Amino acid sequence: MPETTTVSTASTGLAAADYFEGYSVVGLLAVIGVLFVAIAFGAGRLLRPVVPTPEKLLTYECGVDPVGEGWAHTQVRYYVYAFLYVIFAVDSIFLFPWATVFAADGYGATTLVEMFIFLGFLAVGLLYAYKKGVLTWT
């Protein structure tokens, strides 16, 4: 019996060594990546000229000199359009798993009904946004 214990302990030690070897490769790549970024930033800092002038210290915005205050009102409607796009893009991702389940045997009618319920919720949300005037471009 002591021989089997020795063999199992040796095989366990070998498996653990293989396990940690995978992590050591990932750790080495992480260290190399951090060093690469640090060396690139350090070289940039050493090689760039540092000549501050009043023009360089101004806020630069699209080639136009800043005029007035730094506070400005932002139109929310653009964010609403972007938000609606993201909602419908993410919801459309759910159509792909549905299509694979729909093709499986025995799930056809159930998944079809579930998808129409899902699309109904999306349609109600879109109709609500339309009725509230969110989709009108002013």
C-alpha cells in the first residue's frame, strides 16, 4: 500500500506543477506587457520636447479658440437616440440563441410563442417612446 500512496502523491505533484505552469505563462506575459507599456511611456517622456507656451496651455477644442464659459448645455435627445439604439441592439442579440433553440426538436412552438412575446415587449416599448415624442427629431 505505501507504493500506491507514493505514486498518487507523485502524480498529484505533477498535476499541480502543470496547473501552476499555465498560470506562470500568463503571469510572465502580464509582466512583459506592463514593462512594455512602462518603457514606452518612459521613452516618450524622455524624448519629447518640453516647451510650455501660453498657446499650448489653452484648452483645444476642434481648432477653435475657447470663448465664454466652460459650462454648456448638452442636448439630451442625442443620448436618447444612442440609448434606444443600444437597447434594441442588445435585444437583437437575443434573437440568435432563440434561432438555435427554435431549430431543435420539440422546442419549436414554445420558442416561437416566447419570441413573439419578447418582440411584443419591444414593440410596446418602441410605441411608448413614439407616443411620448422621444423619436421626433427637433
